[in-house]
Amino acid sequence: MLRASAEANDETIDMSGIGSVSIDSGVPGDRVLTALTDAAILRDPDEMETARARSIEELGEATTMRALAVAGNFEMMNRLLDAIGVGPPQRIIGIGDEIGVPLPERFRSQFS
């Protein structure tokens, strides 16, 4: 979705920056958004307060709220799909490799 959004808006992003905070992805506030998403997904209340404050400071309250809504929605969908045993579609296997977070072998082997 990020790639499609960037292409639709004539923006350039480095997908490897999604998997590594040491690489600038080209997404404004990428490091702040990554910290915010990690804190939300990992349910870390201490880190959540810090990440939320930094995000509001750098990106504003409305952007922070939208980012958390998107992260929450994706997490909900992932949990639902995991609960019913649906793995990732074959077309996204390469995305994990591209961003430096390869999918576990159990997902890869289902397409071999």
C-alpha cells in the first residue's frame, strides 16, 4: 500500500527503510511513525507515551491519531487472519525480503 500510495503521488520511497530505522525511507517522520507503530503493536505503555508525544511534536495531533488508527486496523486484520489460519498471499513474500524483514520459512514453504 505504501508503494502504491507513493507512486500515485509521484513520491520516491526506499522500502528498505521500512525494515530498518537506520535507512531514511523518504516518508516524512518515518522514524517517529515506526516508533509509534512498534509501541502500539507491542502494547508497551511506557514507550507508547514517549512515542505518542514525539509523534505529536513532530507530525501533529491529527497525523498521530490517523497513524495509530491505521496501525490498529492493520493489527486487527492480522490477528483475525492469524486466528483463522490465513497466511500471507504469495505476491507479498518478496516484500519482506525487500524491506529486510523476511517472512518465516513456514510461510515460504507453502508456496514451494
